[in-house]
Amino acid sequence: MRTIVFVGDSITEGAADHEIGGWSRRLAAKLPASWRAVHAGVGGDTITLILERLERDVLAHQPQVIVLAVGINDSRTWSGVPEVTQQAFAGGLQRFAACVRAALPETRVLVVGLTPLDESRTMPIAEDLYYAEAAGRDYDAVLQRSAAEHGWGYVPLQPRFEQAGGAAALTSDGLHPTPDGHALIAAAVAEALEPWLP
């Protein structure tokens, strides 16, 4: 039995998908029988928090594939101060890569790009808490560069969302995808994973 771990934030956890429980569960339901899925999405997570639980929630399962979906919470600001700076975010991804390479050198990593935001509902989303589209795109670019640097796969989601109606149509609160948004992510990630799942 082979293992795939989905690690990330509330979107990976399945927030706002009351039908099935999120894109990772939608995808897991269609995995070949020889694969088992571990769901390690935690609401509010950043790369810093993922690194704190990396050994327990990811590496301990000795996966053949890790799907990493992170960055949206890193990009948010509290009263104008970033949750995680772009430099620290890039550094966290470097550390993630080093830890995975040291523990599981044969494991493949697929990075899921950030979803777009509906700023009419996220600026602010709560008192003094802001999710900005421009910041999301900047952090997504950091993800893409890190993926290229480390030989990871990368799944861009912004174009797919835009073609399907954008964040206004595919998010429940401007941030978390609707069931249709989760289905779109699941399809995009499944397409990227297909060559890796014999």
C-alpha cells in the first residue's frame, strides 16, 4: 500500500465544502486501490505551523507523495503586518524541502497554487484581518519558484478559477471555495498527480 499525504490549511481541510469534505477528500475517493490518503489540513496553518507538525503529520506516514497546499494564510495581514513575510515564507519552503529530502529522498512533492480571493469580502474578512489578491499572487509566485528550484510539481489554480467564474462565484466567503470550487481544485490536482500514481 502506497501513501499520499495532503498537508495544508483550512482549504485542504475542506472548509465550506459541506457535500464531501474538501478537494483532498474528493480526490482521495478516486485514488487507485493501491493508495491510501492521509489528510493533514489544519485551519489557519502557515508554512511555519506546518513545519512544527511535519514529522508527526507527514513524515511519520512515510508517504511516496506529498501534496502541499500552503500560502494563503501566510499572505494575510493583521493591521498591515504580514502573518509571514515573503522572505520567511520562502525560507520555510526551503526548510520543508530539506526535511523531506533528508527523511524521504524518493518522495515526490506536488505544490498546489493559491486560489484567487474576492476582495469585496476579504478586505477585511474580520476586524484588522485582511486577505489581499495582490499579496496572494506574490506568495503564489514564491511557491512556483520554490517548486521549480526543488523539482516539485506545481498546480496553478488562478487561471482555472478565473475561467470558471472567479472567486466571486467559487468562494463562500471570498476565501474558502464552495463545493464547486473544491471540485475544481480536486480535478486540477488529480490531473497533475495522474502520472505519479501507478
